[in-house]
Amino acid sequence: MRLHRLTLTAFGPFGGTQTVDFDQLSTAGLFLLHGPTGAGKTSVLDAVCYALYGSVPGARQGSGPGTALRSDHAASAIRTEITLDLTVAGRRLEVTRRPPWERPKKRGTGTTLDKAQTWLREYDAPAGAWKDLSRSHQEIGEEITQLLGMSREQFCQVVLLPQGDFARFLRADAEARGKLLGRLFDTRRFADVEKRLAERRRTTETQVRDGDAELLADAHRMQQAAGDAMELPELAPGEPGLAEAVLSAAAVARSTAREKLTVAACTLTAAESAQAAAGRALDDVRERARLQRRFAHAQERAARLEEGAEAYREALALMERARKAEAVAPALDLRESSEAEHRRAAAAEARARALLPDTFADAGAAGLASAARRAAEELGGLDSARRAERRLAELLDERAGLDRQERADADLLHETQAWLDDWEETHTALQTRVDTAQRAAALAEQLAERREPAQQRLRAARMRDQLAHDTGRAVDRVRTAQDDTLRAKQHWLDLKEQRLKGIAAELAAHLTDGEPCTVCGATEHPAPARKVAGHIDREAEEHALTAYQRADEQRAEDERRLGVVREALAAATAEAGDTPTGQLADEAAELEERYAQARSAAAELHAAQERLRQAGQEHERRLAARQETAVRTASRIGHRERLDRERSLLEEELDRARGSLDSVAARAAQLERRTALLADAADTARVAEDTAQRLKDADARLADAAFRAGFETPQAAAAALLDHAAHRELQRRLDAWQHEDLAVRAVLAEADTAAAAREPRADLESAQQTADEAARRLRDAASAHDAAGRRCAELDRLSARATASVRRLAPLREEYDRVARMAGLAAGTSADNERRMRLESYVLAARLEQVAAAATVRLRRMSSGRYTLVHSDDRTGRGRSGLGLHVVDAWTGRERDTATLSGGETFFASLALALGLADVVTDEAGGVRLDTLFIDEGFGSLDDQTLDEVLDVLDSLRERDRSVGIVSHVADLRRRIHAQLDVVKGRSGSTLRQRGTG
């Protein structure tokens, strides 16, 4: 990387535009960046860093992204800008950055914030022109970082070489060195590995503990299942040997449970045998008792049968007489049914003859049938007259309908003509309403377009009034804030000037005998300055600066708010005009009222159009109805004449058919009733004659059947006959006596029953008690056996579960042991890690060893071969080892700590360390060539000979066209280095001047 040109405007202490031509400065190889304290030497390096990375080193970045970089000496209209022309990786690039800028508004008062801007251009040599590459902050940052191969922190350590940091690095402990090297070499991935291993160790340890807790829970369940016969190991989850102890205790518990199960099985077998014997004895006693009761019961039944033998013989004789009477039963039934049928037929005949005239009282069935035929023939002759009568009724109804239609048509014609006479007036009125509604709708549309502008203008007027009031208050606040800012700034400048006057005393307060002065580098301080009364220290100045900055920020915020309010007021005034708000409110209200009236009137348009359309349809319908009525009237006249002629003919025919009755229907009804009565009387007379003959035949058959059955009269046979229920009951009694007799005889003939009756009485209660006791003992034995079996099954299940848990936890436990060993090694807490060196420290130790080797090459030249830097991994006290740094003195041959070096020795040792670190970081970044380097301060602590040797080393860096810039205010360097960049400070800001560049 080679810098060509740097242009900065309104940056840091530089109020105007300043340009640095690094090509001219680099011609001599070494150039000096010189200037008094506070002039802005470091700001030049900050500008280079900001151009490349968009930020400056460390705390100088300030509170905001770029806002603290702007020069307080710059005019308000000038924007801060940094442009850097450089060559990196063989490409000529130009980077331009503009930090955020709070500038005055172009219109109105107050300020506005412009966003940061960045440009990246590349020089096209064949075309001889610059071409744009990007304007994106992110893309440009990624491109620059990729080309340089290092972060901002690495760049600041490698290219800008802050000697004060490396002097502290030499005296720092291992932890402080580790932080610096970690930032430079980005060893966070190794720290992440340590964290990851620690997390894995905690995770696997938790999993192992959880698994052991589950195993202990299963062990407690096994102890409960074993009945407290199992002893649990006194180990906590995660302790070694827990799994083996639990499995061993489980095996002992299972063995004990199986022994108890065997004893319970033997007891159960003995109880089953005793219970079976008692059961058999109880069955024998129960059987003997049953047979004894059976024999006694049979004897009682035989005695009862002997007592009812006479009744049995009487019932048997009654059953025999009933069987003989059953042969006469059909004849008896026939005679009874014939007699009932004859009585019904005679009663029907009497009822039918009572309805006939007395002239038919002695007529037989044949005479009644003949009279019925004559009446039916006369009835058939009235069919034509009935049809004529029905037609006449239809004619009368039709004539009445014609009359009703005539009257309805007359009414309709009168109402239609009256409606048509008013049609023109109705049509005109409806059309007028439609036209009025259409005009109202058009007016409503026009007013609707004016409503929103009027409301918007009214709102703007109200906002204008409010903003006018707010503007007055904002102006007062701005004036107050400006006065406060001016007073705070003046107070800060006064304190700053007072502090600068007494700065020598403040610097002298930090001097220590033997330590170099930070201004001149001398280690002897014969007459240090003393503080006077009223001395202003740095804390007071910074407090005043903070107060000024807060006041200035409040002023800027108040001015910004005033600008916002004024812009809003201008916008509201432009929209509302100068018309008073009250007048605009009245105009808007009047417009709203007119719009509501017009909209209400326009709402009637659809209804008015619908009524006009319906009226037109009604007009057409009534014209058609009037025409149809005239046609129907003409048709009814001819129809009425035809009906009158047909009516006259039908009335003549009916007069002949009715006779003396009122109607043909009455005459027909009279004949129909007479015919029905005669026919019914004839039928009942024939039925009565037939039933009388059948009754005579049934009496003869009954007398013959009774004689054949052995009965003297039919009445005796009827008395012996039993009905179905009585016959069934008598047969049941006979069958029951016979069945009981047979059953008793069978029981008394049984050999085992008779033998049991001869034995002593059975003691059933004693046998039952013996059997119950045996059953109880069997139940107790079975319960004990089942409990022992469940205990064995539960212990087997829990043991299998515990065994599975142990097998499942075995890989996890192995993983935990492995991860724990690795985490301990990486964290430096393991006994295997003898030097207690963490993984990140181990990597950094390797990098420090490389840096020490690279620094030794230059340190030997600077110290005339006396000093050599070496890396040490020895432990210091109880701390960890790995980042020790010692210096070997060739004059004494002894190795000592770098903190024992003098001020001058510390400077060139730190310079050598910085250069060595630059070489290592460069190689780490992929070997990017650094053609421009800067070294900041520390040369005042060297004597002339050492200074020459250091300058020779730095001059050797010019090999292969490399340039080195030394930042220092030591006057002796201006004689030794001709190419110089002077920073000249003044009350209006600092300026840059190049000298000795030809």
C-alpha cells in the first residue's frame, strides 16, 4: 500500500482545505511530520484512517459517527471532506468521504442533517481517467478491507505504529498483552472454541446428572417394591460408581424376591390340597342331607295322595260321561245356530214390512219383487228430465255471470275514463319533480367538489394560527439557547487559556525521577514547575467543555425545531392564505348546509323517475283495458240471446216431467225410495222362509244323535257336555294326581335314597365351617403368592429399565469425560496442562514468538547488537503462562524483564516490536506490501548515537521504494530529516506546509 495524496477540508483542527503530497514527501524515504503540541499532527493520521475505514482510532471517534470530526474553525457553509489517493494491490484508488453534516437550512432558519457520503474511484491508465466504482458505504468498506487484508485496529497498529501503546505493551502483564494481540490477530475463533467446549461440558454434565437422577429415582422405586429390603448407595448424581452400585443393589433385591416367591408357591400348593379335601367332604355331607330330605318329603306326598283317592275316582267318572256327550255336540251346535239365524231373519222381515204401505201386508216374496221391478222401470224414464233440469240451472248461472260482467265492465269503463281525463295534469307534475331532482343532483356534485378544499383550507388556517403562536415561543427559546451557548463557549475558552498558561505545572506533576519526560524525553527533572493558586486543571476544562457542548447541542436542537415550525407555518399560510379563520369556518358551514339541502333533494330523483315510469305503464294499461271492455260488451249481447232461447225449451220439457211435485229430482227421489223398500222386503221374506226349513232339519238330527249316544233326551246330553275350560281343568286334576303318584313311588324305590334315610342325620354346619377355614387359608396363600410375583415382576421391570438407562448413559458419560478433559486443557485448568495455558493464549504465544523474532532483527541494529527480544512461557506467580516477553542483554548474558529497560531503551525496543508486529500482521494479511509507514513520538528519549542507529534502521525501511513518516516535535529531528510536513496552528485553525521536497 502506498499513499499518494491526502486532501482534507474542515477536518479536526484544519478549518480550510489542506493537501498532503505523499509522493513528494516519500522521495527522500524518511519524512518528518512536525509541529507543536495540539497543532494536529495526529489528525493527519486520523484523516488517513477515516478515509480508508470511515472511523478514526480509539476514543477520538467521539460520540457520533463523524459529527465530532468537523473542525470548529470551519465556516458553516463548508462541508467536511477527506479525499485519499493511494495504490493498493496494484490498483490506483481514490476514496472520498463526507461525514454527517448539520448544516444551515437553505430556506428559513435552523439546521438540517445531511447524511454521510462516500465515493470510490479507480484510475484507468489506458484511458487516462478516473472511473466510478461505488457510492455504497458497505461495499466500499468491504472492498478496502479486502484489498488491505487487515481491520482498522490492525491498520492502526501496523501502519500508524503508536509507540506509546507498545511501550505499555512491553511493561504489561500477560492478560493485557493477550487483549492487544487478540485484537490484532483475531483469535476470537479460538476463544469461541474454549467457550464451545465449556458449554459442551456443562451440557453433557447436566445430561449425565439428569440421567443419574432418573437412575436414582428408579432405585428408590425398586427399594419401595422390595419392601425396604434394598440398601441404596450413598452417592449423588454425577458421582463415579453410581450406576454399578445401583445395579448391584438391584441384583440382590431380585434374588431375595425370588426366594420369597418360591416359599409362597409351596405354601399355596399345600393350601390348595387342604381346600380340595375339605371341599370333597362338604360335598358328601351335602349329598347325604339332600337324600334324607328327599325321602322324608316323598313319604309326606304319599300320605296326601291316599287322602285324595276318592275325589280322583269321582272326577274320573265325570270325565267318562263328558266324552260320550261330545258325540252329540255337533248336532247341538247346528240346532242352536239354525235357531238363532231364523230369529234374525224373522225380525228383519218384520222391520222391512213395517216400512211398506198396508196394501203390501199380505204379499209374499214374489209379489214384493214384482212391485219393485215396476217402480224401477218408472224411475228409468226420468233420466232425460234430470239432465234438462241440470242444464237449466247452468243456463241461469251463466246468465247471472253475464250480468255481473256487464256491471263490472261499466264500473271499470267509468273509472278508466276518469283516470284518463286527469292524465295530462298528472304527467306534467311527475315530470316536474324529476327535473327538480336532477337539478339538485347536479348542484350536489358541484358543492361536493368544493367541500374538501374548503375543509382543508379551514384546517390549514387553524394550523396557521397555532403555528404562529408556536413560532413566537420557539424564537424566544432559540435566543435564550444562543445566549447560553455563547456564555458557555466563552467560559470554556477562558478556562482553556488559563490551563495552557499553567500546563507546565500540570505536566510536571506527573514527572518521576528516572522516568522520561513525555515532552522532552529527559530522565532528570531539576526544576519542575509548580502549580499556583487558582490553577485550572484538566477536569475543570473538560467540565466547561462538556457544559459548552451541551449548550451548543441544545441551541442546535432549538434552531432545528424553530426551522421545523417555520416551515410548517409557511406551508399552512400558503394553503390557507390571509383569510381569517372565523370567516373560513362560516363559509365552510354555509357550504355544508347547501350541500346537505341539495343532497336531500337529489335523493328524491330515483323515486320520482320510478313514479313517472309507473304512471306511463298505468296509462298504457288503462287504454288497453277500455278497448277490451268494448269488445266484451259486444260479445255479451249475442251470447245472452242464445241463452234465452235455450231456456224456454228446457222449461216446457220440465213442466211435463215434474207432474204434481216441485221438481224432477223430488219425483225421482220418491220412486228411488219405493223401489229400495220393496226390494228389501222381498229379500227378507225369502231369507225367513229358508231359515225356518233349516231349523226343522236340525231338530230331527239332534234327536237321532242323543239316542245313539245313550242319552234319553237331547237335554240330558247337553247337561253332560263340558265346556273347554271345565274339560281342561278336570283333565289337569286327573293328570296331576297320576303324575304325583308315579313320582312318589319312584323316589321311595331309589336304593341310595333309602340307604341315606337309614343313616344318622347329616351335620352340614360343621362340614361348612371346615371348608370355609380351608378356603380362607387358600386365599391368604394366593394373595401372598401374587404379591411375591408382582414384586419380582416390578423389580425385573425396574432393573431392566435401570440397565437400559446405564447403557444409554454410557456413551454420554464417555462423551462427558472426553469433553471435560478437552475443556480443561483448552481452559488451562486441567492437571495435564502443566503451564495452565489457555488455547487462545497458546495461539497468541506462537504469534508473540514470531513478533519477538521479527523485532529482534531490528532491535540488535538499534542497540548495537546488545539486546534480543525472546518469548517466555514461564508462569508468573499463581497466574497462567504463555505471553511473557523478556530481553536478553548480550553484555551481561542474562535474561531480564522488558520493564527494566530505560526510557530510551524502551523506545527503540517498542519501535522494533512495532516494526516486527507490522511484518507479522502483514504476512498474516496475505503479504500485502506496506510502502508507507508512520511512527508516532518517543524520539526525545534517545541520545545522539542511539538516535542515529534508530534512524539508520528506519532508513533501511526505504528499501524497495518504501517511505517512513516520523511524527514528532523533537527539534533535533528537523536537522536530520530534510523532507518535512509542518503543522502550523493558529486561532483560525491549523495549516500544513511541505518543506525539503525539492
